[in-house]
Amino acid sequence: MNNYFLELQKKLRSVVEHEKRRDGLRKLFLSTTFLCVLFLVLILLEAIGNFSSDIRTILFYSFLVATVLTIGLYVAFPFIKDFIYYVNPDYVETAGKVGANFPEIKDELQMQSN
């Protein structure tokens, strides 16, 4: 029975890993897309406006701040938070998510997680 419980924990940990990896890649993709669109908008503004050096400096530093904030808030901070969660995953919550998607094993997961 103990061996079965350890295997169940291993499978639940792999579900957590897969979920965190998927969410991390989604956030990385969204932040990269946002930064590329922002970069293109700033290039178009410069091409249309033909700004002075001072305005271009302001645009550059605003893009730099937006990049740091976006990477920090959408990639680095969730990565650190997920790493802390990875050390001690909540097996009961994960078992509930798996049980919601696969009703045929829901009772077995709830019985083992309690």
C-alpha cells in the first residue's frame, strides 16, 4: 500500500510539473509578444514622428523599464513562486484537479489523499 501511495505521489508531482511548465511557457510567450508589439509601436512612432534625441532617449528608457517590469512580473516572480510551491506541492488540490478531469479515478484519489 505504501508503494502504491508513493507512485500516486510521483504521478501527481508529474501533473504539477506539467501544469507549471505549461503556465510558465504561456506567460513567457505572452510577455515576449507584448514586448515585440511595444517595440514595433515605438519604432513606428519614431519613423512617423522623427523625434529629437531627447524624446528617443525617453522612449528607449521607457521600453527598458517596460521590459524589466514585464519579465519580472510575468516570468521571474511566478517562476520563484512556483519553485517554492514545487518543493511542497499540494497533493490534495492536485488530486482534485485530476479527479475533476478524470471522474473514473476521482474516488480513488480522494481516498488516498485523505
